[in-house]
Amino acid sequence: MTSELVGEYRLLMADVYELAGRSRRISERDAAEAGTTVARWHVLSVVSQEALSVPEIARRLGQVRQGVQRVVDELVADGQLAGVANARRPRSPKFRATAAGLGTLERLWGESEPRRADLLARSGLGVADLQRARETVRRLSEVLAAADVR
């Protein structure tokens, strides 16, 4: 049973990586058509709900801190992000999307939604299917985060 469970986990991870790669390539095309980059889009997305520090953004995106810092600096310079104090780590500010950044994000989501809706319709999946998949991925992510001692 344990070997089967671990084997299924490995297959799931391979599928998640493949899905992420395919989704990213579609997002890259959508972002380019909108005059931005997928890196900027992703950073704006993860700070659209809450302010996060660069290391937190990097962890959430699975990216290196230095690369995220470069994108954050660009977005701050363009008025898309604003730094806010981080009470827990004063030397590592948090960043939140500004009104301009949220506007950019809304435009990107709006322009990409028809393509995503079409792809999802062709998949035959419904809202409940995606919610179950997300719950599975979140549970695994939480367990792995607890085990990821650096």
C-alpha cells in the first residue's frame, strides 16, 4: 500500500509539473499580447489578496528570491506595487498591489478569461472537480511545507 501511495504521489507531481508548464506557456502568450510578462503577472497575482515579502512571494511561486526581487523592483518603479512595513522583519518589507497593479491584473484576467473558459469547457471539468483538485494540492503543499526545513 505504501509503495502504491508513493507511486501515485510521484505520478501526480509529474502531472502537476506538466500542467504548470503548459499553463505557463499559455500565460506567457497572453501576457505578451497584453504588453507585459508572465513573471510580472504572477507576482501581481500573489500579492493581490495580501501583502507579502519577497521571500514569501518567491516561496509561493517556487522561484528564486533574486529573480522575484528584480520583478518586484520593476513593479514598484512602474507604480504597480507598493512596499509596506513588515513588523516581523523590518529589513524585509512586504509588498501589495496598488490600484494601478490591480487594474493591470483585472485587465490580464479579463483578456485571458475567454481562452481559459474555452479550455475548461473542453476539459469537461466542473467547479467541484477543480475545488477537489485544489484541496488535494493544498493539503500536500501544507504537509510538504512543514517538512521543508531549511
